[in-house]
Amino acid sequence: MKWFNRDKSDDEPKSLSCKYCDMKFEDKERLKRHTRKAHTEKGGDMPKFNPFGT
């Protein structure tokens, strides 16, 4: 069913996967921040696992 030209499925969170590890994110900006901090030489302060369990 569409509401204002949007499918109902648009409201469901989409899972975005990191291409370097198995972490998943619902927000594109968080995925970008994770990639920048965890997978570059400058930003190695991120853990190699997802502390939230997803």
C-alpha cells in the first residue's frame, strides 16, 4: 500500500553491511563513520566486533 508515493516497505529499516567485516548498520552515515574509523590506518580506535551484537 502506498502513502504519499511511498511503499510501506520504505518504513522498514534496511540493513547495510560493512564490506570489510561482518558488522551491520541501519544508517548509512553510521556505516560510513565505522568504515572510516575502523578500516583506515588513521582511525584504528574501533573494535573489530559489534558491541551491540548485530
